[in-house]
Amino acid sequence: MSERAAAIVIGAGIGGLVASAYLARGGLHTLLLDARAAPREPAEALFALDAQVISELRLLSRGLSLTAHDLPLSVDGETSFTLGRDLHAASVMLAKFSDADALAWPLYRRTLLSEARKLRRWWWTMPEEAQPDVGWSAEARAAFHRLRLTGADAYLGARFETPALLAALLWDASAGGFSISEPGSMLSLVWRTAQEMEGRQAATSIARPGSLVSALKAAQGMAQFRPKTQVSRILTRAGGVTGVALANGSEIEADQVISTLSRARTLKLAGLPGRESRIGEAQILLRLAPGAKAWEPPPARHIIAARPDAHVDAHEAARAGRIASTLPMEWVMLAPDLIAVTARPVPAKVSSESRARLAAQAVVALSRVLPGLTEKLSAVEIRLRPGRARLDDLLEPPRARILTPVKGLFLAGEGAEPLPAISGRAARMAARLVLAH
């Protein structure tokens, strides 16, 4: 082999940048490889960015800037309303539609927050031998057992009656490709609630465009970034990693490789079987023309889903390889000239024609709340994020999601999180496992 590194990181997304920064800080000669020309900016608001990553890599002092904090949940449509952190104010808002929902809301939120705090250790405890439920009472274990076998539609349908509220709450339950009726979908809601931004549980923030990637690039230290470098194979021998082969025919030797690709794609590169999910989500970036007069909606997570059945119809269509005529969506204003839309579920593989149809659906849906959007658009970018919702992923300890059958090969991307999210937590843990060897 013509070159050797102590560690190789595949993929210069947020996870790859985090992993390479930690490895370089640990003194390892680290190569960060990516097929693209530059690291790609997130196409969504942040709700799971790891607090330890922010602190230990000093991202705030390196330029990370959050322009909106603790976004409320806003429901767009015929029945429109906004729900913030204030439980009394939210109940007053819901009372306009249903007295029963207004009464049920505070208990629902307190219960969800309580379950989330209890399960944080389940998802984030590092030691393999740790038992996250140590100290739980028999009653708490029984409650958790019921929760993990309950679909989100049944859980929420037993508590609320306003269709628009149910449709909005079910949005987070469908993360990663979950069907809202399958076991694990309720845990998806709890997992989302367990995340912290700036010390606030279940908060969502918006980063100034470019500031997260810029701060992580500043934290790279001696790690070397090599753009336009496509990994064609992960080389192994006797059950362990030996390096990577590149699309240009060259090879790089290394005893440790961290991949931010999905588990299935990573194992396939290593010559092992892996099955990709058939369901994913589309992230659509809508950029406005320079000088276009922008709207000034209050900062919020805006949900477009008229009825709970829309989630069911979209999931059935995605499993059949089709895009539903009406897709549930979330949108946020990342900047005055940049709108990020997430639509799900969609097929994991989408043709060019279907991508154009997805973009058109998003523009039509948002035009109802942002009049004149079509005339102001200058560019549309579509990214597909593969789904991988499995109840097992929500019940496994972190090491089980990070380790692979190949010695020295670790996962550190969104596929190593319980559900896909911009976190950096799995990357931090993977890097520490490498440094511990």
C-alpha cells in the first residue's frame, strides 16, 4: 500500500467532522475522506446536537451561532395553532378546539418528559455491560414494557381528539421510517423529547447557516480532509480492517476505520451482507432569489399534516415505491432566504422525475402559507435520508449501534443513532472507542 494512516473517517458530514476532530485531538494521524468537494451543511433545524461535542470541541467559541432557540410547534392548515413550552398557554390555545384536549395536554407533556428523562440513560450509557434500567421499580419496568409495545396512533388517540393536533404530534413518531401504528413509534416520540439543546429538553434551535460546519472545521486540528475521494471498498483480513481502497485505484492502510455511512452501505463496502431500508425522507432546501422580500413568520417548527391518516397513506405508498399525493411535512426558516422542508415517508430510492414531483409538492404546500413563494424561488436542492426505524435500535445500548462484525470498523453517522438526527454523539463515542484501543 502506498500510504498509511492511524485512522480513516469516511464521510465529511457532521458525524465525520466530529469523529476526525476527536481522533486528531487524541494524537492520531487521521484522514477524513469524502466523495464531495466540501462538507455539506445541515438541511434542518437542530434538536439533538450533543452537548458534550459543543463543549469539548468549543464550538461556540469557534463560531457556532444559534439564531433561534426553543422553537414552538406550529400547525399549518385549516386548523392552525402554535404550542410552546408554557403548558397553560398551550392549554388555552387547545381549548379553542377541544376542552378535553386542553385538559389532557399538561399531563401528556409531563408524562412524556418524565419518560424521556428516565430513558436518557438507556440510550446514552456508554459501557457495554451497563444496565440502563438498574434502579427502576417494578412499576416503571411494566410501564416501559407497555410503552415499547404501543403504537403512537393508539397512545395519542386515547388522549386527544382534534385531528390537526394528532396529525402534528404523529410527525415525530414517524421519524426514521416508523409506521405510526407499529411498536416503537411511541418510543420515537419519547426519544425526540429526550434530546437537549442549550440545556433545554425537547428544544429545537436554528443554527446560522454555515456556522456549524465552520466551527467543526476549525476544530479539526491536524486531521487531514481529502475532498473528491471516493471509497470503493473497506479492506479487511482475518476479520479485521486493514484500510480502504479508493475509486482511483489507490489504497490507504489503516487499522481503524470510522464510517458515517449507513450500516448497510458500510457492511457492503466491507464485503458483508447488509439490507437497506425501503423507506426514507426527503430534505428539500428552497433558496429565495437575492433581493426577494422575505416573509417574517414567527420562528417555529411548522407542521403540514391535515389529518392523522395522511401518515398512514404516505407510509403505505412509500413501502410500495410510490410518493403519496399528500405528504406530511415540516418546514423551518433557516435564514431569511433559505427554507428547509422535510417530507416523509418517501421511497428510499427516488427517480429524477419523482424528485421534481417532490419539490413541486413542497412548493405547493408551502405556498398556501407563504404566498408568492414560486415567484421568489431561485434554487431547489433535494437530499434523501435513508430510514432505518427498528424497535431494536431504540432498545440497544450505544456500543451495539457503533460496533460492527469487523474488528476496527465503527459506525459514527446518523445510522448509529437510535433514530436519524444531527447529533455527533455516536461519532464522539466511536472516536473514544478507537482511542481506547
